[in-house]
Amino acid sequence: MILEWRPERPKKSATEKIREVLLSGGVIAYPTDTLYGLGCDFYNVKAIRKLYQIKKMDEKKAMTLICRSFEEVSTYAVVNDFAFRIMRSILPGPYTVVLRAKKIVPKIMMTKKREIGIRIPAHAVPIGLVALLGRPVINTSAKVSGEEILTEPREIEKRFKGLIDLVIDGGTLVGDPSTIVRLVEDRVEILRKGKGSTHLLL
């Protein structure tokens, strides 16, 4: 199922369907400021495990969390003055920030170092999903491990037919994934160069 959904002017039927899917442990595909992502309710570990299975992804590889604000980020991760200063200069935007995870975060979402990747995208849909659900949503690339990233809603629907519950149409998205930045121990470590410029991090 492909739905059109604009958080700034949402259709009631589409909004109710998306909320129903997320609250019932479903998995959806949605556009971001980089590429399409797959996601589910952050608090539903069963749904997260399902997402790992759909992607054929090793559970040792952590997925990312989408938040609406810096205040929300601080609920799930340790944000000191150094990390906040960097985050304020790059977010919202095409960056994934890796921080120390707090105890509220399910272990399946942490790395071996007990860290977590968090995004605040500059895109209305993922932020709208978090607002709709009232808590963070998971974000991982719309692809099966080892395959190419899918860029078009109908491609995503076809590839994951019977595995995911719906696709939010954001048009064709072609480009780079987010830049991943680790902000632990008061230093900047670029783990992956993606869409986000790195000059703001220097």
C-alpha cells in the first residue's frame, strides 16, 4: 500500500492508518532528507526484530532512532555541552549522531559500546511520524542487506511485498545516506561520509 501523507496538511484517513500500523507493531517505509527509510515503533522490540529479519540484517549492527528535538534526544542519549554544541550546528539535517545510550534504550538498539545513532532529519514526514506516535521511530535504509538502496515508492512496495505494511510516497529519492558522526569523549569522529557536509564538524 502506498499512501500520500503531508504532516502539515494530513488527511485523516491516511493519518489514522499510519498510526494504526505503527501502534500495532507494523513496519513502514518513508522518505527522509536523505533516502527512503524503513521504520517501526521504537518501543516495540518485536517490531524491531521483524525489521532486522526483513532487511536480513545482523542484529549486531545497530539501527538509528529518529527524534523531534534536542530535548527528546537527551531522553535517550547522554548529551554533554560538547555534543550539544556540534549537534546544534548540524541538526536538523542529513546527519546521524552517535552518542552514549541511556538505560531507557532497548539493548537491541545499542552497539557493543552501549551507544546509539540518532537523527533529527530536515524533513516533515519523519518528524511528523514521531509526533504522530508520540515517541521515536526507528530508521534504517530501505534495502535488504547486500542489495542496492531503493529510491522509488513502487520499487519499495514491490521488493518488500508482504513484509512491510505501507509506503509513504515522497517521490523518487536519489543521493547519499546521512553522514555518521560519533560525538563521544568530547571529540568528533566521522564514521561515514554521506550527504552532510563535514566542514561544519571541524
